[in-house]
Amino acid sequence: MQLAKFEAKFFNGNSSKPTKTNIEIIENEYLKFTVGSKLYRFNLNDVQLNTLIARNSKRIYLLNNSFLELSSECNVEIYFKSSNFVSNIIHKIENNLLLICLVFLLSIFTLFIINYYVIPTTAKTITNSISEEAYLKIQARTSNKYLLDSLFPYKSEISSSRKNEIKKYFLMHCSIVKNCPNYTLIFKKGGPKIGPNAFTLPDGQIIFTDELINISTNDNELVSIFSHELGHLRYRHWLRQSLQETVFGILIVSLTGEIETIISGVLTGIIGNIYSKDMELEADKYAKKFMETTCIGTHHFNAILTKLNPKDIDERYSFFSTHPQLNKRIMGQSTNCI
Ligand SMILES: [Zn+2]
């Protein structure tokens, strides 16, 4: 008769207080142990072994939430070959450096595929499936008067008449385009960190900094940037980005336990300027169509992009920091305007 003995702690499922016992595994078929005067006997097919990776114990789950806890050094897995195939595979991986490396690389590759393809596609489908009415309700809930002032603490120094001139010019072009998104134009001074830039907030506010207005040569250059920001609104990019980062954050938290990740994901989504390169190119595409419809030459977009020099401002806030390379964004000449 084949016999293996292990020291273990027995938890009866009702109390967190364990009772020490010795378990015997007989003929690779069943295990038995005694607690007090009571003898327990289980077929190995009726119990479940959990090797509890990264912990210093292993558990054998019995009936009615009761379980046995063994030291991680007990090589009990070999008796559970038929009933705990997965546990045995995991145990083999844990003890083989090459397999650990392979599983690690496979995990990174899987995370990459999930982050760059599965989550963005799913987020896009969900965002596009939300009705206009429901979207407006979500958008209204994101409105936060403190967010704008905390992100842009400096008041605009552009004169009221110049602001009205720009507002009128933008509105005139927006009215030509079919389904031009609802927006509110806000002027702020960027300051040393933000500099010449434009942003779109989740609630539909488009912010133009004084510095951006000042480096523009003409208002058509400003319209070209304005149309790019409208593209972010049109395709609901902030919602897509928030969904993507939140889902990916939850995934990372479930794998690593790092709660900070999810918080940063939600916040970057709300701030709304940290869009993926795909979204930036999508906004550029919208801008190109907008400019063609309103007869504004795309060379204006190319001209202002070239003027936005990221070296002069904080990289984190740069118009280019999350944007695709300039040469990928330069637009071809408009064809339907003279
Ligand atoms: Zn953008």
C-alpha cells in the first residue's frame, strides 16, 4: 500500500481557527485525517487542490467550505494529477525559469493585443452605439466649472473685440458644415507650461490659448485647429479614451493590485487631451473634410502645425506630445476649392 503523510491545518468552514492534523494520501486515490475523535476520508476526485501562486501555502478544498492548508513546500501536487490538471501545469511553470519567461512574454503580448486592438475597437463600438440623447446626458454630467480653472489658471488677455471676431468666424464656418458638433469656445492664457495650444473638454468646451492666437498668421489657421478639435467632439473621443483607459486600468489592477493605474486612467480620459494617435489622425481627417467643405486651404493647417514648436514648452502639454509625427499629419492640397 502506497502512503504519503503531510502536516496540515484543518479549517472547518465555520471558524477561522485552524486545527492541526496529519493527512494521509493512500494509493493515490483518497486522503484521510482525524480531527479530535472524528475521522475524515475523501476521494481525491472529490476535493480540489489550489496551489495559491505567490503565497506560501497550498489548500485542499473539501466540503461545506472546509479546507486543509499545507506548507508550500509539501509536494502534494503529484497526487492530484488526474483531478487538478491546471494546478499541475501552473506548478510546473512556477518551477521552470524558461517557462516563466515564456509565460511572461506571452502575457505582455496578450496585454498589447488587448490594449491596442481589442479595447479600442470595443470602446469605439460602445461609444458609437450611444444615442445622441443619452450622450448629451453623459456629457452634461462631466461639466465641471472647477476643472477648467484648475487646468487653465491664467485669464485670457485677448481683447473682447478680437475674441468676438474669432467666435463669429468660427461660427460662420461651423454653420456651413452638416451636423457641426455643439461647442462653447473659451479663451485662456496658456502660460509657460501650456503655451500655444488648443484643447477639447468632455462637456464640449474648446479652449484656445492666447499664445496660439498670437502665433497664427491669419484666422484660417485658427479655423483649421478649431476643426481638428471639433473632430474630437464629433467622434466622442474623450468618452472612448475614458472607456479604454478605465477598462485597461481595471485589467492592470486585477493583475497587479495597483489601484493608482485606474485612477490615472480615468483622470487622463477626463482631461481629454491625451488622445491616442489613431484618434488624432481621425480628428485630422475630420478637419480636412471640414476645411474642404468651408473652402479653407489645408495649407493653413500645415502652416500652424509647423509653427507649434514643442521644444519651447513643457513636453507633457505639447500639442505634439501625444500627437502623431508632423509629417504624418501634413495634409494634401484641397481639391474642391479655387
Ligand atoms: Zn488633437
